Amino acid sequence: MKAQYFLALFALFLLFTSCNKKSKEITNQKVNTPKQLVDNKTIYEFLNYCLNNKSSNFEFCDDIMNRDLLPYYIVNEDSAIVSELDTILNKNDIEFVLKQANYSPHFKLDPKYLKGKNIIVLDTIKSFTENNEVRSSYWENLHKKYGSICFIRMPLFSRDFKTAIVDVGIHCGMLCGEGGRYVYKKKEGKWTLIAVINEWVS
């Protein structure tokens, strides 16, 4: 009887440690942040060029939200961004773009790298709350204070870093805004707009 008792306790111990180990593995997987594949120097050299040279899509970007509300959450070979870029980038570049996009939900604009721009820190609790009153009040107050707010999604680059894809949007109220996805090419130190993939207005 004692042997069965100890055997049962041992089995429970093994079960507990096994579950505990699996729980830690799952937690570690959730916490694992994808790698940022393009360095800050490249990202902010591109953004500063577009912002400071008043590229038409960045024209009203004086007050910029530090992160985009809709990053590239899930991207794979079947996603819309691939079909959009098919005629602009080769297969290797598209694979690189998709890998970069995995980091998008973690990307935040760093004010120390942006020259002369006001960076607004997004309050994720208020902006995504299910409480309509809190959410509406939050955005209403932001628009009263700043007027139009610019959103810049994390730029994505070709392997040679000479082509950049970026989503830029201007929001001026709950149903007021415009933006799009734009492709720039670097030639002789200058970034030039070469394609507009899609644009929206509300």
C-alpha cells in the first residue's frame, strides 16, 4: 500500500513538473519579440528625409503618434502586401519585407531620432478600451489639442535598403482622415516616391 502511495505521489510530481515546464515554454514563446532586422539609422534616415523635405505624403506630419494603430500583424506569402509589391520587388526582397513586418507590432517611433517633430505617446488602454465614452473622449481631446495627427507605420525595406515601403495616414477626427501605402526609391542620396499602392480617404 505504501509503495502504491509513493508511486502515485511520484506520478503527480512528474505531471506537475512537466506541466510547469510546458507553461514556462509557452510563456517564453509569447514574450519572445521578433528581431528588428533593419537598424534605426536606416529607418530614421529615410523618415527624416521624407519629413524634412516635405514629401507630399508627409506634408502634415508635425504631430506624429509614436505607434500605428494597425501594424502588420499577420503577413505571409498570401497576404495582400505581397500581391501589391509583386511588380515592384523581386521574390528575395518580398521575403525580407515579410520578415521585417513581424516586428511591426513592437515598433515605436523614438523622438530622439526624429528632428523637429512632436511625438505623441499612444495611450493603448484608452484607445483600445471597449468603453466607447472613454475611447471617444480620449481621441476627441487629442484632436482638440493637436488638430490633425499623423500615423506612420514601420517602414519596410528591400535587401539593398534602396527601396522603402511606408504607410502614412493623417487623422483629423473619428471619420476624418486620409492616407495610403507608398513606395520610395533612393537614388544619389535622395528618396523619391515611385509608386502609390493604395490610398484612402474618409
